[in-house]
Amino acid sequence: VIAIGAPEHSVVTTCAYCGVGCSFKAEMRGTTLVRMVPWKDGKANEGHSCVKGRFAFGYATHGDRITKPMIRASIKDPWREVSWEEAITHAASEFRRIQAQYGRDAIGGITSSRCTNEETYLVQKLVRAGFGTNNVDTCARVCHSPTGYGLKMTFGTSAGTQDFASVDEADVILVIGANPTDGHPVFGARMKKRLRQGARLIVADPRRIDLVRSPHVQASHHLQLKPGSNVAFINAMAHVIVSEGLVNEAFVRAQCDWAEFEAWARFIADDRHAPERLETVIGVPAAELRAAARLYATGGKAAIYYGLGVTEHSQGSTMVMGMANLAMATGNIGRPGVGVNPLRGQNNVQGSCDMGSFPHEFPGYRHVSDDSTRILFEHLWGTALSAEPGLRIPNMLDEAVNGRFKGLYIQGEDIAQSDPDVQHVTAGLAAMECVIIQDLFLNETAKYAHVFLPGSSFLEKDGTFTNAERRINRVRKVMPPLGGYSDWEVTILLAKAFGMPMSYNHPSEIMDEIAAATPSFAGVSFAKLDEIGSVQWPCNEAAPLGTPIMHVDHFVRGKGRFMLTEFVATDERTSRKFPLILTTGRILAHYNVGAQTRRTDNTAWHPEDLLEIHSFDAESRGLQDGDLVAIESRVGAIALRVKISDRMQPGVVYTTFHHPMTGANVITTDYSDWATNCPEYKVTAVQVRKTNGP
Ligand code: SF4
């Protein structure tokens, strides 16, 4: 129960929404949460907060919470409440039956970026050591997997380079495909403060986001790219820097592989990357591109901040490497005020990746085929482990449709709303014989589940989240789990029933195991976190108090590696039938699929997803504000109300994906990043027509 009244005591914990990772004092009256007060000693937020973390916590005790385990024989049957013991025993025996019938690799698991590091670690451990397969994946598959790939290839580690405080020293801020004031509001406010102090701003985004023009902030350049042209854009910027002699040769010679740089410089100097050759592809005049490149290269300390507008493309990984090339070529790495900084989405998406949620990597981003790492985990977990990378989420669904993948354990993830081409997702889920959902609510995915295990909110557990600046923050239990168990305890129950006992009395013991097996976490413990508040990995003997800025004297991989980033246009093209490009994003009031914020007063601000459309496209279709339109792509159709907006460019429309009834992912396609399968949410060819009903 959440009620108004004078607080009696407080518990410091971490917001469960975005990757900023704000610290809050949860003020309590008995076991009742009275209010969330931003904590002034929180290093990520320094006493600031946004409307989500401050006010939108009522979902935790919402009447929709499922607090009793449930099972059913088929997805056509009604749910039946059962004891924890019956639900867990049934789930484990179904998974054992499937493996006996179809083979070890016919099952898998999906970890949650909403859950703690410790919970994520346990799920991947259960899948690898208990199920005996590497079929484990995470929602980063659909957001920042290209970040993991691109930054590891170029710099040697799958994480952002800077702490948030670094922006206070930036002279030039390049924001690409991110909307920090809506998506990461507390960091967005910090960025705006620096801009008000005089830092110059370049925004590269198809939509005119708030940062472009807001009180006391005016971007020097808004490069209103055509969706799908990111790599052409970053190559044009690099071409200017190389061809106009703006490379920081001293930095490159000292820190990067010189031979690879020379090969890259020859590649990028080719005339096909010149702004004049690419301006119609990019949709920005060549002179504007040249001016922006010169500002980035010569304007002082230059920092790149980016979001899903970079990663969720067929060339998402290429674009991440293109940004890394730009930063290395200009020496904008390894000191305050510079860097390449992904604004990670969910509260613990960084942590879920760190903890080994990918099918090819153990905790700490070490490949499953690496013998020494695998032997280390075999000794630690007491069982033989597979050296073969497992299935990614889209491959699990493909295999399910093909009859070869039969069972999935999903902790805190709603793939039937969040993943692209929903029809394919639900076909895959419907083809499975046992889907186990562990969640707060009966979400869209639960419609295809056979076992429902009540999850626990961030208020009901101990553990840690890792934010976008690699900062490990403590999550502290504020109230008992409504279902009786925290998520980590549920995974332990499932593991035991599956025949793989795990013995942890507290999440601190799980972190101790993580630290023992993961060099970048070797110095992390709950005792240290409780003493100093938080710490940024790597935290080990060499850096006992953590690492705010990475790659200071040398890159993690040794020498920085320039990668050739050829632009390849997406196969998703406009046509006479589908003449507009749809792109998607978030707004301040809501978070992702809205499972939490839709169950708070934030829904009153934004009760439905809207389609933003430029006045030119609206007039040519006879549309006015509030009209209902059908939006059709080659994979599906939805209906939304129209909002005519000068934030858009002609030919591009935009919507959010917070409400399941309008389901933007019904129309997004199955195209994905070539390296990681991250879906191409940001480019969908559509037609928009006035309609009278869905
Ligand atoms: Fe929570 Fe992010 Fe808002 Fe901070 S900025 S309060 S972490 S949603």
C-alpha cells in the first residue's frame, strides 16, 4: 500500500526506470512507502530526479499485480492458481520433458534489464549450467547490442567511455539519435546546464528534439538526417576531418594501430564519402555537414552522446564503429569532456550485458569458446559448459516456428509488445510447449505462457543495478515481496527443482561470486558499495575505487582499432504503396512498453500513443489534429490519432510504443543489424490514411 503520511524511516535505493540510475530515499511509514525523495548524495543524480522516478512508483502495489503462481495446460485454458511448490515443480518437469523429447538446446532463457545484476547472473547461470545450453539472451538484443559489438571491436570493451560528470567539461556536444530530455531526463538536464554555460551543440536526428531549441539552448547545427542514413552521415563527417587535415595525428600515433588508421584514412578519403556526394542520401546540405565536422574536430573537447537512433538500424553496429573512428581520429577519448557515450535505456541494461546475458559471452564479455574462461566457470559452477554460442531471441523465435525450440523462461521482459514484427513473435511463442513468465503483471507475452511466477518490483529486493556510466548502485529492499519471494529467490527455486541446487542466503553472496569470476568486478562487494555509495567498473586491484573514465593511457584492447564503415542502404525502402518512413521513440511520461508507468498517474498526461506527422504530409492526406489514421506497413496495420508537428520533416512520421492496444511493433519489420540482430525499429516504410476505426 502506498499512502500519504509522515515518514518514519527511509531506505536509500535506485530508480528502476532509465539508465541514469538516480538514487532515492524511499521514505516509509512502517512497511508503507510514503514518497520517493531524490538523494542528494546519489552520484548519478546529486539530488535531482524526473517525474518517473519521483512519482511513478504506484505500479509496485497496483491491483493488477499477480501475487499467486499460476499454471495451465495450454494457452487456451484459463489460469489456475497453485502453490509455489506446484508451479515450480511443474515448470521444471516440463522443461526436463522437453529436453528429453527434443534435445538439450530446445529450451532457453531471457534475462531482464529491469532486474538486478545478481538476478540476471543467476538466470544465465541456470541456463548455461542447469539447462546445459547457451540459449540465453536479453532485451539488449533489441536496443544496445550494437553498442556492445561496436565499442568492443574498436576500443576493447562493451561500455560507454565516460562518467556523467564528464559532460560538465565538454566544449562540443554531438547528440546522435537520442532525446535525453525525454529518455534520460536527469542527465538531459545536466547536459542543458553545460550548454547554457556555452558548450556548442550539434544534434543529428530526423526529428527536432527539445534540445535543438529550448529556453537558453540553441543547437549550432541540427542535422535533420533522413532515417537510415546514419552511416553515410558519420562517414561524411570523417571524410571532412581526414581530407581537411583535422586528424589528431599525435593521438592516433600514440594510442591507435597506425597501419589500420592509414587503411581507414585511405578508405574514408575516397570521394564517395564526400558530403557533396552524400547530401541527398543524408538529407542535409553539404555545407552544413562540413561545418558540423569542423566544429566537432576543432571546437575543443568534443563528446558524443547517442541512443537507440544509432543502434536500431540494419547498420547499427557499423554506426557505433563509425562514431568510435571519429572520436579516435580527433583524439576525443580518455579525458574529461570527450568520449563515446551510449545513453543506455533501461535501469540495468548495462548490467544485464555485463552479467553474461548474451548467448556468446560469459559474465565480463568473455566468449564461451574461450577455454580458460569456460574452465573457470566449469570449476565455479561444478559442471561442464557448452563452448557453442546459443540462440539469440529472434533465432529462438524462428526455431520455435520451425518446431525446434520448445521452452522459454522469461524473467521480466514483454517480448510480445517490445520486439518487432509482433505477429512473428507471437507465432513463435504460440508454437512452444512451455513458456514460463516471471513478471509483475499478466503482460502481452503472458497470453502465450503456461506457467506464471509472480515477480518482484525493485522495492521488494536487495541487489545492484549498473547505469549507463558503468556505475554500480545498490538496490535495497523497502518492503516484503508481495508474492512471497524476490526474483533471485524464484530462480533459485527453479534451479533446485531442475536439479541444480544454488545456495545463496543473500544477493551479496551472489555478487561475491560475480566478483570472484569477473576481473572488471573483482573489487566490488556490497560492503564497499554500502561504504562509498557506488562504484564504476572496472573496479579491481588496479582501480579499487572504480574507473570514471576509460581508455585514459591506452585502450582496453591495447591499440584503438579503426574499422572500415561502408554505407549500405537498408532494404526497407519507401515505395508508391508505402511512401513514408515511420520512426519510433519515447516520451517523458512513459517508459518503454509502459507496464509500469501506465499503472500510475503518468497515464493521464499521455493516455495514448499518437502519430506525429509534418503539416505537408497531413494536408496532402486531408488530415487534422486528432484524426484517426490507419498506418500500414508490409507486415501489419495499426490505428492512431494524428498530431501535426513541425518537429517532423516531410516524409517521416513518428510514434511512441508505450500502449499495447496501438502496438507500434505490429508494423515494425524483421530487418535487423547485420552483426547483432538488433531490430531496425527506426526505419519502417508505411502509408497513412484517414480511417473511421481500427
Ligand atoms: Fe529514474 Fe531516469 Fe528519471 Fe532518474 S532520470 S528518476 S533514473 S527515470
